[in-house]
Amino acid sequence: MRDTVDSTMSEAARLAPTLDAPTWIIARHQTAARGRRGRVWEQPKGNFSATLIFKPLCTPQVAAQRSFIAANALHEALSMYIDRRALSLKWPNDVLLHGGKVAGILLESSGKGPFIDWLSVGIGVNLAYAPTNVENEFPPVSLAGEGGEPVSPEEFLITLADAFATQEAKLGHLGFDRIRTDWLKNAARIGENITAIQGTEVIQGIFDTIDKDGNLVLITAKGPRHIAAADIYFRD
């Protein structure tokens, strides 16, 4: 546990060369926390921010699948403190609670060859408070604010780390198809019209599935589209 760091992701990158075993880094306060695509991530006191740093022997493509492992683990961990039916998974890396964003995931890796040198999985969860100055389609919510049982960041880490280890074991023994199946069971808006924005391109279609690589599959007017990265909106 760190009292203050710039970000747990940055701390993980600094420690990566010295670590021999998977390590969780958790901080009470971050001065420069960040989310996906460099977006600011606020961490009010009582919320959870941690990064898992480890060295899986895998390609960048396989490393990216850990986003779904993390999402599944978060779903299982949060369901220990609130009705799991209130939770859903938003592609590619958010967890929703009653339709609001309660948790986010950020992956970073390093390596110049066919295999990565290390992978960090950053996870932020609004356990106690929801940030108030964030404006997007999925307003922040907190576990406590939505009627969940109180839990400290330290206690939540124990639950999450156990759930993540279970998902890693599933990946190792059963492959990504099992991870994908588990994720789809809890996917938000599957079978419904959603919007994906890639740069200046707006893609609308029915959320059909995710493919074997974790890409979003939309059924559009021009046929299926496999989307590796995009911002997702649930507007009709």
C-alpha cells in the first residue's frame, strides 16, 4: 500500500524491471491518475485504485485479453457487495452499476519483440464516492451510493485479487473462449442498437458479440463490422 503516488500505473512501470512475481500496487491517493486514452481519473478518499503488474509470456494480442479477465474479476468481486443483477460489462473496459460507471480498466505493456516484457492492469473502482465533475453518457456512480455494502480499498483488493487469479486460471486451462463466454453473459446492451465512434467515423449497429480476439462485432446496414477500439454509446 502506498499513501501517495503519481499513478499506480506509473509506479508499476518503474518497478517492472525489479519484479519476479505478480504484484499488486495500491495507493490511497494519486496525484496524476489516468484512464483510457489519457483521460483523468479522480480518486476521492475511500475509492479503490490499484495496478497488477506481472510478466505473462504472451504476445500483445493475448495480453489485451486481460481486459476481459479484469472485467470478469471485477464483476465477481463487486457482486460480493451488491446484487449482481445490477452490474453489467461495457465493452471494452468498463463496469456499470445501475447503468452508471462504477469501475474502469486500463492496460499497458512494454516489449519490442514478439512477446511483451511486462503487463500492467490498472483498475479504479468508485467504492465510496462518485466523482462529480465528469460529464459523459455514463455518469459515475459509487458502490455505496447505489446501496452496496461498505468495503475498504484494502478489503476489496483481497476479493478482487482472488477473483482475478480465478480468471487467470480459467484462461490457462480453458482458453480465451471461456473468458469470452463469461464476459458475454454479463455484457451490457447485447442484441441492441449501439454506436461506436472511431475518430471521425460513427458506426451504428446491433451489438452481436465479441469475436475470438475480443473485438466488438456490430451488425450494420452494410454487414458485420469487427471493431478493435472505439468509444461506445448506447444512444438509440
